[in-house]
Amino acid sequence: MSAEDISVESSSAESSGIEDVSIEALDLGWLTLTSSTLVFIVLGLTLAAFIWGRFRYDLVALAALLGSVMLGLVPAESAFTGFGHPAVITVAAVLVLSRGFERSGVVDIIANQVLKVGENLLLQLLVLVGTIVLLSGIMNNVGALALLLPVAMRLAREHNTSPSLLLMPLAFGSLLGGLTTLIGTPPNIIISSYRRDVTGEAFSMFSFSPVGIAVALAGLAFIVLIGWRLTPKRSGQASTDEMFDTANYLVELKVGEESKAKGLTLQQLCDELDETIPVLAVVRDDNRRAGYNFHGALEEGDILLLEAGPDELQMLEDKVGLSAIAELEEESEGDPEVNDAEHPASHKDADKAKKKDAAQDQKPVDTEGLQLIEAVVRNDSMMINRSVRQLRLNHQFGLHLVAVARDGGRLKQRLRDIRFKNGDVLLLQGSENELSDSLASLGCLPLASRELHLGQPRKLAISIAIFALAIVAMLFDLLPAAVAMSTAALISLLIGVLPLREGYQAIDGPVIVLLAAMIPVGEALETSGGADLIANALLGFGSDWPVVVTMIVLFLLSMLLSNVVNNAAAALLMAPIAVSLANGFDVSLDPFLMVVAVSASCAFLTPIGHQSNTLVLGPGGYRFGDYWKLGLPLSLVVLVVAIPMILLVWPL
């Protein structure tokens, strides 16, 4: 396949001018730093920032790029050429097409069949993981997981299965499936484009398939037969009521004659309390209206159904005169004229204890029809590191936050004080018609209450036809990959398979910025001689060993890197080293590049190595240390299968 047919015109390391860096070394008078040393310093700081996680990875990557420009490692005129790189364009187009599949109903049909597998756990795992392996080969693997995650949760609830047994295998299956085709995962696209820059010819759509399919099948068999036994079995995660223990925290408060709350709207009530306490419903004359849809003033006799703990109950009585219904009935049996001002301190303490007991012993409250929904915070969500007030969830998105679960347990701190993290599971209330759009805008994935809706048959058929034509164009060298995928995405938007607004939302901005920023930095690693230095060290280490031993070391290094940084960044950094190693051994580049492509997608050891792992962290109730128990043996299975297959398909 020719270079022109694989990617749009883009600047390679040679043509971009990176080799003509204005300085060969930085002279500080008492210290002289070579270009390669500077690159190592930049990359070291970048990796440290990735691991630290204080700043989002796209900001870190952009800082690394700008720092490289200021140090003369990347020419200023070439700093932003990465945004036009075919790998970046292809990734963006695949993300749009993946959202189009979801919108048209292609995946919903598959998911609807998955729900029919029955109670056998092995069969559930086989169908779920097998399905996501297939889907991840033709669409973005994170998108495939986002579609099947609600299906897995629903399957767990219908058959009383712990979702922790299903979700980690599902996430790992999405990574395995991405290995099978060019468009399955960003590292494959990056390696293909890098090969084009070096040799003039890129990998084709199915160049990855022989090795990828063998690895995926081996991983699938291991997960279904053995691996799932290594995942923790966490109980109490399969339903909204169990995860959040909602009934024990929902209380009914009545607006009394002397209540300060009388005459206030719900927003004014929150302002008066200086606290975010979600009012789920207001009952007036036996008619209940959802809190998000109640805009009038409170009247005497209104009953508020809200989420509150013992401390909040005390605050509600002290500040606005709202009391639990059970407590009011108890007081009516005594002297109604007695008020708090006449109570001695000891009596007040006793009353506070009663309120605490009332909050803990409150009988379950009927929440039917309140449109409660669970959602998990994605890695690219705008909610990360922000609070409810900063996001203006109620005013801007029409959502009430009811509760937050993290690491498998409900957070007990005040809702207004919580700063959201990726993987948090939220219990939200909102209008059924607006929930989907609001969650998409916030970057959350719906879990519990999501229903499967089949797409329109005409658009479903058109969506499949558009994708099939793009694949044919790539296979027969009619169009480069980036052009074929971009054309397919454009047609999908033009004919209405996917609304334009959703098309833009589908493009994962942080990933695009990460790729575009790290491409010039990765090229600087090569042109500065840094990649050769690392390769020479590995060559010296492996000089007395067969080449395959060095390939295994390269695999392990790339795999470990992908577990602490984004897999696309790992591929960008390791590709130049792989090429230098191949040149040092005077063998073909292809097996070394394939080693990087496979290993960069093996982020099975930590929840931060890949977005798929993070997405299941909260819903599965996992802890950080749970991942390596299944991930380590699975990584070894991939290594044992991948290296022989690579040497078989891509001989030295």
C-alpha cells in the first residue's frame, strides 16, 4: 500500500524541520545540556506529571510541547503540525463514526440480544466480553464500553450477579478488541502513521488482525475460563438502593405554620440554608411534583421529600423550621406550646439524638416516578475537580445531585463540598426528556435507568453502508485511512445519522490535544538522538542474547508505561525507540513496531492506564489494587501469545 493511499499529506520528522533545531546544546555557563539530555528532562517531567495526575493529561502534553519549543527542541513553526497529522484526524473521525453507530441503533440491537443469555455466569462473560471484542475492532474501544456498560449492569441486576465479576472483564475485553484493526485503538493508528513516515508505507486496515485476533481470542478464553475468578466479588453494588442506601437517607419534612420556609421557592430555600440539599419532590394536597419541576412558593402543610442526614436535619429545623413528620406526630402527643427556647440544654441534646435516630430509622420512602438515574463520571468530564455549585447543576443542566459513590461506597460528606473525580458514580434526578442531553454535556455515562432504544431502520442501514464503503476504499487503496474515515463521518453528519452537535461532542478533545501535542515531542526524541541512546543501551544489554529477548524487554517497558500514562502517549514515545532498535540489529522494523502497538494497549494493571478501566472503577466497586490481580496474568498471556505471533507474521 502506497504512502499516499494511507494518509493525508503531513510533515514527517525529516520534512518538518525538527532536525534543524536551532541549538545543539543549552549552555548555562557552569552546565552544558545536550539536546538529547533536554529531551529526557522534558519527558521525565511529563511522565511525572502524568503519574501525579494533578493536571489533566492534555494540559500536561501541551505544556511539554510548549516547553520543547522554548528549549529549541521543536521549531516554533512546526509546533502545531500535530493537529493536522493523519493519526489525529483518523482518531477524531473514528470517534464520530462510533457515536453514529450508537445513535443509529446498530449496537442497541446487539445489546438487546446480550440480555437474553440467562443466569449462567460463564455464558454471560462469554457473550459480554466476546461482543465487546468484536465491537472494539470496528469502533473506538471506549465508545464500545460506554454502550455495553449499562447492559452489563442491567444483566447483573436481573440475575442477581455481582457486577464486579462482569465489569473488569468487560473493560479488559474492550482493550483486547482494539488490537484487531487499524481503527480499533489510537496506538494502532499512531504506529501505522509512524511507519509511513519512516518507510513511506503505512500498515493497512487489517495488518494488525492476525496478531490482534490471536491475542484477543487467547485473552477472551483466559478471562472467561480462569480470569474472572481473580476479580473481587463485591456485594451490594447491583442496584441504586443498595449502592447508595437511598431509602435510609430520604426523609419527609413538613412546612409548619411558623416555618421560615413558608413562602420560599426551592432555590430560595437552598440560598437560605447555604447548602445543596436536593429536594426530590414536593407533596401538596396528596399530589406529588418532582423537585426539579416545582417552581412555586412553599405553603403551610407542604411535605418535602429530600435527601438529608442527621446533621442536615438539625440544620433544616434550626434555619428554616422544617421538621421530620415522625417527629411532629411525636410532639403533638405532648404540649404543643413548648418550644426550643424553653428547653434546657440537656433536652436539646436529647432532641438532637431523637432526630439522629429518626434519620437512621426512617422507613423507606416511595421514590417511584422521581426519575432517579445513576451515571459514572468519565475521564474527559467537565465535572472533574469541580463542585456542584461551580457546575450549577440545577440551573444550567436541570439536575439534582442526590448522592455520590466512590470506590464502591457512598460518600458521607456534604454534597456541596464534594469535588468530583473520574469514576465517581452519581445518583441524579432530572427530567426524563433532558437527562440524556445533560449527561452528555457533562461527560457522564448513564448506568442504572438507561433503556435500550432501537434506532431507525433506514438510518441503521445507511450507517452500516457508509462504514462498509469507507473500509472498502481503504482496502483497495482508493483513499487514505484519514480521508476515508473523515469522508464517512462527514456523510453521516450530512444525512442526519448523527446531529452536528453530537458529532462535535463525540470528538474527545483531551485525547486530540494529547496526540497533537505529543507527536512533535516524540519526533524530538528521535531527532535529538535520545531514542538512539535508549536503543543503544538496550542493544548493549541484549548483545549476548537473541533479538527476541530485546523484543520482550521492549514489550515490558511499553506495557508498564501504558499503565501510568495514556496509551497513545506510550505509543508515541516508544515508536522511535523501536525503530532505533530494529536499525541497531539490522532487522525489519515491522516486528518491533508491532510489539509497541500490542503492548501499548495492554494497560491491565491500574485503573488509570486507560479510560475503560476508569469507567468501571465506581460501578464495579473496585479498588486501585484490584486491577493487577487479573491484569498481571492477562498481560503475561498476551506477551506469551503476541511475541511468537509477531515473529510468525512479521519475521525479522
